[in-house]
Amino acid sequence: MAAHATPHFHNQPGAPRVSVGAKEFMCVGALPPFDHPHIFIDMGDAGEAICPYCSTHYVYDATLHGGCVPAECAFDPQSAPAAA
């Protein structure tokens, strides 16, 4: 299986906005098992996007180089528990 090249983010902490260092990413909502369908978000030319499932407000910040603020909003699907 190929490693995920697309960053994944969540908003388990309930931050009013999550700054991300990628314009194309996956939103998972909250941490499993309370996540929503993992959806691909592409900001295109815009500098922000809102997830249609969880309403997380994502704002692009090129200085983050793929990371995010708050840092705990990064999600690694490889380390997520397997679905039962």
C-alpha cells in the first residue's frame, strides 16, 4: 500500500480555525471513531475553505510547509485504529 501523500487534518480540539500548510488535504472532522467521511478539500486559488461536514474553517499558511496550527490537528491515517 502506498503511503499517504495528502495531509490529513481534524479539529478534535474545536479550534475556531485551523491554519494549514497545504491547499489540498483531507478533513476527517474529529478523531476516530467520531470522524466524519474523510473528504478531499482543494482550496484552489482561495486562501481558506470550510469543511461541508464539520464546518472547520481552514486557512492556508505557506510557512507551515504541510503542517498545521494547532499542531495536534494533524492526523496520521496510518496510526489510526482499525475499524471494527
